[in-house]
Amino acid sequence: MPILEKISQASQARHWTDSIPLEFHYTAGVAGEEFRRELKRNGRFLASECSKCKNSYVPARMFCPSCFIEMKETRTLEEPGYVYSYTTVNRNRTGEPNGPVTLALIRFEGVKGGIVHKLNVSEPSSVTFGMKVVSILKEASARTGALTDILAFKPA
């Protein structure tokens, strides 16, 4: 049956149930690995900078999405981030009550992109747009270079 034809009877629908074994390895890429390495070793975020348009990006990228040129310059972000957007949820991934947990998009001044992560706040109602935040990281010996090395962000 062609894809654009409507099904008028349930018997026309065809399907099968099976499983497809998939195996894959995710790589963060060259710039992503540098970002993760800086997070693991020094507990800092790395931004890449475009030499042509002067835009900065976090997490670090290898190519500028505006100019399409390779970005070889990087810098660490020393200033606190700020809450660009946030939401509070009262259920976990399976739908069971849990929380409240506040999640936010953390951006940095003069940098495009950001990091989505948990906010460590006692009252979700205390969160405001533009609120300055700093990261809470795992101990240096426990870091692996993953975003899970960031436990949360807290008000600065």
C-alpha cells in the first residue's frame, strides 16, 4: 500500500514485532573532548571563539555555526553564569512523584549556547530570570569529564 493512501480497515495495517540489536559509541568530538578535559582537570567550562565573527560558544565547538570556519581559539569561563530559562518538575522520568526539582538553561555573558542542568535552590519560587549562578562540582578525584561532574548550579 502506498504511503499516501488511507487505511480503511484495520486488516490493511501491517506490522511486526522484533528487536534490532544496535551498538554505538558516542564521541564528543575534538572540541567536546577539550571541553570535557578542562572540566575534569580544572573544574572550568571551556568556550571556543571564532576569529572571524568574534562569537564565543559553550560547550566548545570545532567549527563556527555562523561562519563555518574552524575555531582554534578557546578560553575558560571565569565569570558566573545566569539563569536564562527554567522549569520546576515534581515527577521523575517514570512519572512517579519526586521533587520538586528545578532545571535551568544556564548561559554566560557574551557567549552563545549554554548548559541545561539542575539548580540547587531551597525554594523553586526564589529562582528568577537572570539570576547569577555558579557550578557545584564533584571532588576533583571523582570527576570523569562528563556533564555529571556538575552536581548542580547554585545562586552566586
